[in-house]
Amino acid sequence: MKNNPEKFQVSHPERTEESSMIELVSFKLGTEEFATSIHWVNQIIRYQEVTRVPHTPPFVEGVINLRGRVIPVIDLRKRLKIKANNVEMKTRILNIEIEHKIIGFIVDEVTGVSAVPASVIEKTPDIVIAGVESVYITGVCKLEGRLLILLDFSRILHLSEKTGLQKLVE
């Protein structure tokens, strides 16, 4: 799973000329189910202890060492202002590639990888969905009776936050 920016369009993640299918990685934060284009996801790992770093924003949990590489880790619940949860057996870290840098995002559970027709993705309603600011949401999609909220990871962090995370690992 690798970020392929040529195939990612904000309005329709990973839509290509030759295909109208979109591959999504779905995950839970509490009772809500979210998804993102598979091309954002570099890797999914089991939760591991995070080393805290002083003087970071509240949503930054710290860093992990992944095969000799220091990766900043963000609690996605805190970032999206969703009530925090305890780490459980199903908790995972999605390693997401944003601007050629890997950032870990803690999620409660990864629920699957699915290919969905682009036609089932609907534009984001003007209302806030699940308490999440609409700036982070690219659309919604119904899949097997579930409603998936599609996140745009390029918008999850502001420029100053991206810069701060880079300094954190240097």
C-alpha cells in the first residue's frame, strides 16, 4: 500500500480513467466508521507503545521506532475531537504518507479494504458528520449497509503542524 498522488483526487479518491472503482481502507473511531483511499496508506501495524515527547500538541501521542525509522504518532480521535478511547487488542496504527513523510495515526480498529464503485460516493453534506469538521471529509459512501465517512489525510494537519512533526523526528 503506497501513496500514489497521480491517482488521488480530493473529490474522488483514487479514481482513474480506466476504472470507476475506488479502493478504500475502512477503520473505526468509536462507533463511527471512516475510510480513506488505499493510496494514502503506507502500512497498517499493531499498536505499540509510543514514546511521549514534551511540548507537543495534545493530539500528538509521541513517536515510535519502526525498523530504525522514527515515526510521529497522532491519536486520530483527539485530532478529530472525538472522545478518547483506551487502547485495545484491535487498536492499530495507520502509517499514512503525507508529502513524502510517514505519520502514524492511531485508530480503534481497521475493518477492511474494499473496492467500491465511484458512483456510490456522495458529496459531503453541508452538516457536520459525527462531530468531525467537514474540511477533513471528502464524501460519504454506503457499503453493505454501513455509512463510511471518507477522510482526506492531506487536510488532517495544518502546514505548521506538519513542520512541527518534521522537527520532532529530526
